[in-house]
Amino acid sequence: MDDDDNLPRNANDPVALLIKQDLDPLSVNELEQRISLLKSEISRCEAKKKFAVSHRASAENLFKS
């Protein structure tokens, strides 16, 4: 499997653009900032996913009754 197989199909997708960005010109400090921002974004996505799963389960329980 090619690494590009995991990328979103839309070439203008922000994640695809982020992943393809050249990291060579970045300093250690810039890389640390980038990592911190990405970790924050991962946390935000995980919280949204947790909410969505919980919300779906609540809706399914409501309609089971």
C-alpha cells in the first residue's frame, strides 16, 4: 500500500495539504509548535467523536423503546 492511499481523495483537503507539506525548512521550535497544535487538534477530534458516539447511542436508545 502506498502512503498516498491513506490521504483524503480531494487534493485541496486541508489534511492532505498538511501531510504533504515539506518539513525540512522548519526549525526545531517550529516543529515543536506544529506537534503541539496537531496534538490539540487530535484531542478536539477525539472529543467530537466521543460526543457523536454518545449522541448516536442516546438516539438509538430513544427509538428502541
